[in-house]
Amino acid sequence: MAARRSRQAPPRSTRGTPQSQWPTHQPPTLDRGRVRTAMGRPDLGLREADLAMDGRMKLCRHHFQQIWGGLKHRK
């Protein structure tokens, strides 16, 4: 029994850092009024853009292009 036990993974409490366990699906806690897009325009309420700026969400190309296309066509 003891030999079998040593082969198991370490207890869950020692695995991973607090950083890796943070929820990555929640929107960042940013003050909406002061958030600006990369182009310097006020934020249009694009949650994906916020998350991408916050650095906690990898924005997939499809959605990035959708957002960027929307921003490009606003003069």
C-alpha cells in the first residue's frame, strides 16, 4: 500500500501558485470611466478589449478582429 501511495500526485494544497488559481474568466475590476482603448478613445464597453488590456485573457483572433474592425470604422 505504501509503495502505491508514493506514486500518486502531491496533495492538492501544494500544487500551483495563488496566481495560477486566480479566476481568468472574470472581468477586471477597472473604473469604467477612466479606461481607454489602445487608440486613446474612451472605452465603448467592450469587455473583451478590457480583458485583453488587463492581460488576463488571451483574445482569440476572430474576436480581436471583430473588435478592431468596429474601432477602425469609427472616425
